[in-house]
Amino acid sequence: MLEHQLPYSRLLSAVTEHSIPIVLVDMPLVDAGCSTPPPAHHYVGHFLLVVGYDATHAVVHNQVCRAAG
């Protein structure tokens, strides 16, 4: 599998008034509380919808993982 990194500036350039990006992430590397990496890490692809952003951070909606409480 070929791995790519997406610069934050490229992600923001995809945001317009009429479209928002959907990103594919390796979930154990993004959210350890939602998915713990196994001893021999395997790629666990998961799509996230970017719902907000500022100059340094993107806010995503994760339909699958919900915080306990």
C-alpha cells in the first residue's frame, strides 16, 4: 500500500462554499481512544467528514466513535 501525507494547506484548498472534503485516515494513529493499535500495527482505514477548520486545526465528524458518557 502506498502511503501519502496531505498538507493542511491542500486540505483547506478543497473547502469551498459548495463542497467539503472527506478524508481517509489510519484510525489507530488518529484516535487511540476509538481504536487501539494492535502490537503489529495494521492499517485501519476510516473516512471522516471535515466539518470545520481554523488556521491550524481541522474539525471532523466521526459517525462511528462516540465518547462514553
